Amino acid sequence: MSFPLLTVTAAVPAIGAIATAAVPAAKRTTAKWLALFTSLATVVLAAAVLVRFDPGGDRYQLTESHAWIADFGVRYELGVDGIGAVLVALTAVLIPFVILAGWHDADLREGEEPRGRWRPTQGFFALILAVEAMVILSFLATDVFLFYIFFEAMLIPMYFLIGGFGDRAHEHGEEEAARQRSYAAVKFLLYNLAGGLIMLAAVIGLYAVTADQLDAGTFSLQAITEARAAGELDMATSTERLLFLGFFFAFAVKAPLWPLHTWLPNAMGESTAPVAVLITAVVDKVGTFAMLRFCLGLFPGASEWATPVVLALALVSIVYGALLAVGQRDIKRLIAYASISHFGFIIMGIFAMTSQGQGGATLYMVNHGLSTAALMLVAGFLISRRGSRLIADYGGVQKVAPVLAGTFLVGGLATLSLPGLAPFVSEFLVLVGTFSRYPVVGVIATAGIVLAALYVLVLYQRTMTGPVRAEVRRMPDLRVRELAVAAPLIALLIFLGVFPKPLTEIVNPAVEHTLSDVRKEDPAPEVEAAK
């Protein structure tokens, strides 16, 4: 039997989470280093997945399949395609930076006494590793029921990370801050649980359809798509559309897509900066990834039927998110609304049904993760120094902390997709791919680019330039640990901005498979013949 690389890649952070949680209460530093080394080991394993993946080979590679609940057709099936491979790599790469950036976020506060066996530091880092394991398994699962389990299970550690380890820089008192953290955590959980329950009904419905038309019911993604392609599984149009809506609703909540987005600003605003990165750069990517893998793969006809409405919702997300970002006075909520706008671009690229659009959307998932991590983590360093999330409480930071201001600027410029930085390539491909099939949608979406320049540059101007406020006069610049977080992320943004080929070579064959599922080809260019 071949080495189960995919299982091991997900098992290492899961085991690391258990080991970190078991570290004695007095050994907080040991727990931190254990979590960091576990995350670095996962990076090595994710790199091995990328190295062993052959873009020109089978659609799903390194596959594993074992009987699990045989009576109901549930199997432990894993497999990685090009899209899953790059998203596993993104998750693995970001977690060490999340851990380093949150190194002191769960430590006892000044003057706070430890309470017996209370271990907040161990719990904080164990929960981060648990989320990593579940997200990786979500990217690898090719059994629909198995995917559903991890899609829902990741909500539990995220709930505790949001509600139990909130941002300490709060404009209100501790009691009000705790109330708002609790509200944000419950809202996050309820929204996502509602989406998950609707998806569960659709998962059961999908099984019933396969049981009715095939020899036995199955949740296997590969078996279902192959049966559909061979004409052995023929869903009624109404059935396919209902099942599609059940899946899509859950993924749209997770993504998040307007008008199901309202949990995100609360969750990101009340979380620590590393947990906010975990939400929008890692967890939310499961939603857009699942649209590609499950919505388009299982329900091609319904996906085409829903495309006009989905594109309209994506356009609203792009413009609405950007407009609300312009008007924010809270740094973290501004980044949250900017992410809603970016997810609109990703979903628009997916449903443009072109190779450029879907390839750009996949790259956008990776590059948005890197750019948002860079901007949010540096913003977290800034907020921890001043003790405030309000934009108006800053001014002149670049004069006292030039390295912090410089890294903040690069993260912001990446967020607005400046040419030469990684998100530009993604956004350009999404717009080109959308314009080639839906020119009006592509033109309207460009408004999001203009608004992005506005909210990013105004944010930088108000926080970093101008007279030095008295409260920031003694602000220290980035320390070594903080530079170890910011510098590699910026280097990745620059490298992938000028040389995206390593990603495109892996992603493009997977995109072609997805387009073949929905029986779509790129529109032929309309060029008048020379007279």
C-alpha cells in the first residue's frame, strides 16, 4: 500500500492540536513552540503534496479510499486536484505566520492571576491547529458526506477562537467587549450552522437520487460525476436545481456572498488579528473552493441555470463591500468589508465559466489569502501598540515606525491589486474571463477596483501620514518576530506578482476539468477579418 500522504498531511496538525492542548498549564512557551513546529512540519508535507502532484496526470491524485459506513455508502475518500493542492499549500503556509503573529495573544494579561489548571495559551494554539487540520481535509475530501463533516466541524474551534480569545484593543469596557465577542461568535456559528443544515438536506437528497438510479447509493464525488457523464445518472431538472441550491447556500454563507455576509465584519472585528486571518484567508476559502468542486461538478445544469443570479449577487458584493469599506472607521472592519468585495470577484470568476475566469478565481483565493494576511497581521501589530482599532486614533506613524508603515503600505497596495503584486494577476484574469462572456458584468465590476484604491489609500493616509499624534510618538517599529511574519508574506506577494507560472501550471489543468464538467468552452474571440 502506498504511503497515505494526504492523511498524514491532515493528521499532523490534528495530533499537534491534541499534544498542544495537553501541555501543562505552566509550560505556555513549550505549547507555543510545539504548535509552531507542528505547523512547520505541515508545511513540509504540503510541499511534498505539491512536488508529487503531476499537473498532466489524472484529475485526482494521491488518492485514498477505505470503507467507513458501508451500509450508507460513506467512504473515507481523499484525493487532490490542482485547485486543492494550491489551497492546501496556502493553508499550510499561512498557519505558521498566524501562530507567530499571535504569540502573545492568549497570554495572561498584566496583573491577571492564573486560575488553577486554566490553560488559555495551550487552548488558543491547539484550536488554530485543529482548524488547520479540518480545512486541509475539506480540500482533500472526495466523498461528499466526509466533506460535509469537516465543513461543519471546523465551526466548533472557530467559535471558541472568536468568542474566547477576542481583540483586547476595544473602545468600550471589558464587559461590553466580552458581550460583543459573544455576539460575534454566536452570529458566526448560527449563520454557518443554518447553511450547513440546508446542505445536509441536499446531501441526503443526493444520496437518495444515486440510490434510486445506480446499483447502490453513494456519496463518492468521482462515482457521481462519472455516472452523470456516462448518462447512468440523470437527475430531473427540478431535483438538480433544488440540490444545487442546498449546496450553494451553505457555500455562499461560508464564502461569504451578499446578502449572507453580515457575520464576517462582526467576527473579524472582534477577533484577534491572527484569528481574523484564519477566518478570511483560510476558512472562507472552503466556500469558494466547494463551489468549484461540488456545485459545478455535481450540478452542471443547475449551475448554468443559476449563473445570472449568482453573477448579480457577486457584483453587489464587489461594489457593496467596497463602498462600506470606504466608510469604515475601524481598521479591522474595513479589511473585513474589503474581503467581501474580493470574494465577489472570486465568485464572479467561478461562474463566468471561462478558463481565464476560473483560473483567475483560484489564483485569487491564494493571493487574497497572502495579501489579507499581510495587511491584517501588520494592522494587528499596529493596533497592539496603540490599543485602538479606530483609524482616527492614528497619524504620522511612518515617521516613528517606518518599517511598520512600509509593510502596511505593501499589504494595502496588494489588496488594491497593484501591478507587480500577486493579486493583480488574479483580478486581471477574472475580469478578462468575465468580460469575454459577460461584458456588461465585467465593466461594472471594475468599479470595485476604483473603490479599492480609495479605501486603501485613505486608510494609509489617515493612519501613517500627517502630523505625529502624541499617542503614537513613542511607538516602536517592528520587532524581529514581527518582521519574521511580515517579510516572507511580502516576498511571496512580489514573487507571485512577477512570476505566477508555478501556480498557473498546477491550476490550469484542473480548471479545464471543471469546465468539461459543465460542458463549457471559452468564447471564440470576435475579430473582424482584415479587408
